[in-house]
Amino acid sequence: MSPRTPLDTVKHAAATPDVQQPFRELGMTEDEYRRVRSILGRRPTGSELAMYSVMWSEHCSYKSSKVHLKQFGDKAPASDALLVGIGEQAGVVDVGQGYAVTFKVESHNHPSYVEPYQGAATGIGGIVRDIIAMGARPVAVMDPLRFGAADHPDTARVVHGVVAGIGGYGNCLGLPNIGGEVVFDPCYQGNPLVNALCVGVMRHEDIHLAKASGAGNKVILYGARTGGDGIGGASILASETFDSDKPSKRPAVQVGDPFQEKLLIECTLEAFAEKLVVGIQDLGAAGLSCATSELASNGTGGMRVDLSTVPLRDHTLSPEEILMSESQERMCAVVTPENAERFLAICEKWDVTATVIGEVTDGERLEIYWHGELIVDVPPRTVAHDGPVYHRPMARPGWLDALQADTPDRLARPRTGDELREQVLALVSSPNQADKSWITSQYDKYVLGNTVLAQPEDSGMLRIDEETGLGVALATDGNGRYAKLDPYAGAQLALAEAYRNVAATGARPLAVTDCLNFPSPEDPAGMWQFAEACRGLADACRTLGTPVAGGNVSLYNQTGDVGIHPTPVVGVLGVIDDVARRTPMAFAEDGQMIYLLGDTREEFGGSAWTDVVHGHLGGLPPAVDLERERLLAEILINASRDGMIDAAHDLSDGGLVQALVESCLKGGRGARIVVPDGLPAFTFLFSESTGRAVVAVPRSEEVRFTGMCEARGMPATRIGVIDGDSLDVQGEFSLPLTELREAHTRTIPALFGHTRHA
């Protein structure tokens, strides 16, 4: 940091304009540093430089992405359900009966490669605090994950650490993990994606926002003491690519304490219940720099803080380090003077350290003191919201034409029933399509007693109201292979699959959260991919009527000059009036008819079959038909509500055969399947055409169900019956469920189940 002999106060900074400052080491460009000097009319103090550097980082300021993210607001569909949208810590949706649900997904990618256990654990902790800060009780988490090649020597280290971190933190908090994804691909080898979603529930009147209003109101820091862990961690680390020659780009990862967070949750909710809180902000990336500047910026005045009152674990920390520390389990509340004593008493009851560190002023500045000396004097909005905005150069990558021209048409297809059988087994036992129970069994799915559906169902589902059965469903999806071939379509396909997964359980999709994981924005090709994905997602949300309620951008996901596949992960939240009417995926009753909804076409670009059988990526992804997705959702929701179907499963990665295998194994029932006339068995089984689902219809409901589909113009083809103990594709092959189960379940334990990695 800058020299502090004498202490680098505002007065000292004004008197020493020529002092050299380490802005580059803190991730700032020369232009950004000059802009800070222009804003302040002098050089910044070391503490001010620390604040601007972390708050203007890519992770905190969205400086390369915000020009594209504007589309989510500009193109947002009208929605009566959206109560709080983009700009707050998490979106809030009206789900009826006076209940509101808040949900958000964020990334903790880079820290989870450096230190997998703590990186993943604190990713869960951070997203949970975002939900608390909105006024809600957290009720569940989800974890979309991407790892390197399943058989790479380093992948086990990352998988073991990440899974243990997610399970350890979430289980200790007593939050069920109800869904997510696990994908393996060499592109994530040096850069795994650890995205975490949390959902919380509250009444409408309990919504809280991050703002500091009311001159004289007290600013209270409460939770864990501040230490040296994570200084510049998420904010700086997530704004740089990994480079083995630059160890300085791998700062310390935060250390989490879920038991402290559990106390923080209960303490905060009790303070909310007593209406003690005017404004609140969690301390995540950028720590106190973020909390103080954002609270002040969002309020109606300024703020004065005494940094020397901050409770410390490490008393050697400098003011700059205290401001940058990303120590976990901390929050900042704004409380009226008359309520401050009661707020502190609640913190003491829950054994949560709490200290008044400042107050709201009627000025326009954020002023921070250190033992009586003014070390920060800034307009808070310039720190929190008016950072740099970059219109990065963009260019469609030159290699894309050749990639798209390399279609799967040239790939050898199975010619006999035996070859089909062999490739079905290869598909369902591949790491991406195999059963993930080894991972998900390490998470508690049912704690709190309100989990209705959880992995491996299409969506996680939670009961919100015990009396009426009101519930919500959530699904996250994303396919980096599709997005590599076409980022515009890839983002839309991610939304379409999550939307379809929610509808398959009987819930009506309401709103979207997203985590946009991309390579370096300084690469014009990577920036083009990001811009196209944003455009695609915004256009699709408008068509489907599902506004983006909030989310996260994670850039610089690459090692050296090798980037990940562009990976937009999309979460969709839906509502169901009565969870007793939900539709599971399992084929559970012999004699029920199996129907395929939608059209099957020759669409194999980016498919699981091309990857598993041929190691190929090329062509175009499946075509997107959002109107068909909307119609399919209506069919699935109405059929579920009216009792016309007993099982439903969306078709996505692996096509129809993957869905059939999963539904048969989940219910322990076989199926006899007939290939429709005019459709090759290979295409029928492996195509990944979208807008499709497979459903099980009781014989008593068959006429009513097919009549509804016909009236609405939805193709519905009867393809078989639930029967026996094999998956029998007549005229092609038969696979006993015992053989399918062994193939489907052996892969992940064989890869990761016997060797523990620190």
C-alpha cells in the first residue's frame, strides 16, 4: 500500500501529490487511477485507493459487462410478479398469498480452484447472506458445478474439495440442497465453475433494501471479527486470469464458519421481526469498502465511520487491509438511535459480536476515520456505482465458421440394434450423463421438512405454506457446448431448458436469475460471446415473459490464453398452487401410456452423443422455438394440475433415451418402446431437439390428455407403455434395468469414491 509515515490522511494526500502509489498492483489501469485523482481533486489516500481498486474491479463494478446487461432491463417483459429487480442484492418475486420469494445465483469460481473447500463453502455463505439481507429466511440452496475432464489427475482434488465445502457449509446451516448440475469438460480444467444459488421466503411487508437513510441513524457492523483472510480475494481474483507466472493474482481465499453464519441468520431475522432495521448490506466481495459505499450511495445522505472501532481478529491489519478484507459472516445494519440498544441486545443474545462503527450524516460524503484522523473522504456513489464503463472491442471469432461447418453429419452412426444398445450404455455411463448420487448424497436434501422434490428430479421443489400447499420450483441449466457453437442460441437454450424443467414438475415459471461465466473481456472474441449471450437471453426472457430478477457475471475464466466454453447458467423460479399436485419424473405404475410431446428432428450439434461416442464438437446447436416451449409448459402445467399425467421428464442432454433410462430407473419400472414410422431409431433415441418432454399417462386419462394436446396444437405421440423390468426398444434392443442401473451408477464412484484429496 502507499506509505503511511506519517499516516496517509486526506490532509497528507493533498499535501503530497507526487507520492507513487501501487495502483497497478491493485488491478487498476493508469486511466482509472487518473480518474480517481480527478474525482477527488488530489491523489487518493492509501485507504481510498484500496476502496476504489476493489469496488472498480470487474467483479464488483461490472465495468465490461454493464453496457450489455442493460438489455435485461430494457427488454424486460411486464411482470406483476416481480417485486424487486436488478440492482438489489437479490430479486424478489410475488408467489401469492402474501408470500414473496427471493433468489439469486452467484459464482465463486476462482477461489474454488485455489482452495476448493473454502472457495465453495464461502460461495454458499455469501449467497445465503444476500438472501438474508433482503429480509428473507433462507430455505434452500442449489449448486451448478463445472469441472475439468473427469479422468484428469487434478479433477478429483477439486471435486472432493468443492463437494465437501458445499455440503459442509450448507448442511451445517440446516439448508437443503435441492438441485443443480455437475458437468465435466476439459475446458474447465484450470478454471472450474462453482455457482451457488439460494432461495428465501418472506412476507411482502418484510422486504429490506440496502440503503442508509436518516441522518443520525447508527451504522452497526455485526458478525465475525475482521481478519486478514480474503483481502482482495473475490474482487481481485475474479477480475484476472490465472497465470502461473503471477502468484500475486492468487490472493488468500476467505475462510468460512457456518455456525457463525447460522447465528447471524437468526440474529438478523429476529431484528427484522421487531422492525429494528432501516437498511442492511452483507459484507461479501470488497468487504467494508462495498458495504459502506453502497449503503451510503443508496441512501439520502452521507456516512461517517470510525474504522478503529471495527472488531479485529488480527490487530496488525492496516486501515487499507481492514477496508479490503473479505472475512466472512459479517453484515452491516442501519438502525435508528432509539433502536440501537435493542439491536445490540439481540446480537448479544445470539452471541454475535456487534459494534456501532458510524452514523448516517446529512452530507454527501463517505468519511472514514482512523484513530481520529480522516483517511477517506469520497463521494460514495463514485466508489459504489459510478465506476468505469467499458465498451470493449468485440469480434466474431474467426474460428467459428469452421466449427459450425464441421457438422455431425460425417460421424458414423449405429447401424444395428446391437450398436444402438452399446451406444446407449456408453451414453448413460458417461461422466456427464451418469448418476450423480455419490455427489448429491453428501448434501442434506430434506432438512427443514419442506422439500417436495430434489435431485435428480427436473426441478427442486419446496413447500412454502403448510396449510395451502403453496410451493415454488427451481431449476438451473446451461450447456457450454451449445454456447460455444452459438452463444446467442446457447443462452436461449439454457433458459428454455430451465423453463421446461420447472414446467415439467407442474410449476408455472415466473422469473430468472443468471450466472454468466465467460473468458476474458479483453479478448474481442470472448467479449462478442458475452454480448451475444446477453442479447439471446434478454430476447428469450421477453418472449417467455420471465424477467431477469438479478444475477452475477464472472469473467476472466481462463488459464493463460485458454478460455472456458462460454457458459451462461440460467435459473428459473416457478410457483405451484399445491405441491401435492406436483409431477415427479419416475415411471411408477405398470400399464400407463408413455407419450412423447413435441417434434423430433435431426439435431445433433453439440449433443451428448457426439461428445461421448466421437469426442466431437461442431455444427449448430438445436433450434430454439420459444413459442413451442411456452405451449409445452402450458400442457405440462395443466396436465399436472388436472391429474392427467403421473410422470414427466424433459428431454435435453442425451435426448429421449437418456430421459427414458432416468425415468425407468427412478421408478424401478421398465418400458416397451416403439419407434414411430418414418423416424430412424437413432434419431428417435439420441436427437436433442428442444421443446420436448416424455410423460406417463394413466389409461383413464388418455382421451382427455390427447384431446387437450390436439386442441392446443401440441404433437403428442404414443411411443410405448410402462411394463416389465427392461427398457425394450422393440425391433432394436432390450436392456434389463439391472444392467442399466449398474452402468448408470458405477461411473462417478469409480472416479471419485475411493480416493480422498485434501
